[in-house]
Amino acid sequence: MRPADHSDAGATANEIDPALVLETVQTVLDDNKAENIVSFDLRNRTSVSDHMVICSGRSTTHVSALAEYMRQDLKKIGADIVAITGTGQGDWICVDANSVVVHIFRPEVRAYYQLEKMWDPKFDVNANANAA
């Protein structure tokens, strides 16, 4: 669940181009050796966010470090970070940067939850049923 909007948070989110937020996220993940990075354009699918990025870190330490680097770089560009959850465990950290939501997993946890199947059109049950 998203926290209630605050008047100043909305102003910040409107000033930052979602493409810049996505580019910053992808740069942080690439530069810090995140693995199996997948990005989904959600603009025509949900009002929750414009993009979702899913990736893996090699360990709980790597997952936590990726989230921290992302927080720092998003802050530098003035992006609105709504929430960062999961930092206590380091198995699955979600960084909600309003227009971009990033899920950083340990590989075993990512395989268990298979979050890509919820958002990847090739796994869309309704689309596959209609095609048959």
C-alpha cells in the first residue's frame, strides 16, 4: 500500500521526467553489477507506476547495496522516493520511486516469487487464452 500523498511530494514527482528516473535506475543497476535486469513498461497496463524494473543481486549484501546506491542517485536527481521496503532482510528490496518501481531480489527469492510472470505480456493468461 502506498503512503498518503503529501503536498510537497506531488510537486517533486511532477518536476522529474520519468525517463530520467528510469535511466538513473538502469545506470545504477548496470554500474553496480545487478544481474538479469528486466524492465516493463506499465503505462498502458496500470496506474500504479510507469515502469517496473526487476533484477537480482548476488547476496543479501549486494541487494542492500544496490538499493542504497539507487537511493543516493535518485536523491541526486531530485526523484520522489515514496518508499524503500525490505532493507532489514536484504532478500527482496522494493524501491518505489513513484514513476519507477524497482524490485531487487536474491536469485532464490526471485525464482520463488516469479514476479515477472505477473507483468510480462508473454505470460498473460487472458491474452494466451484469446489466441488459442
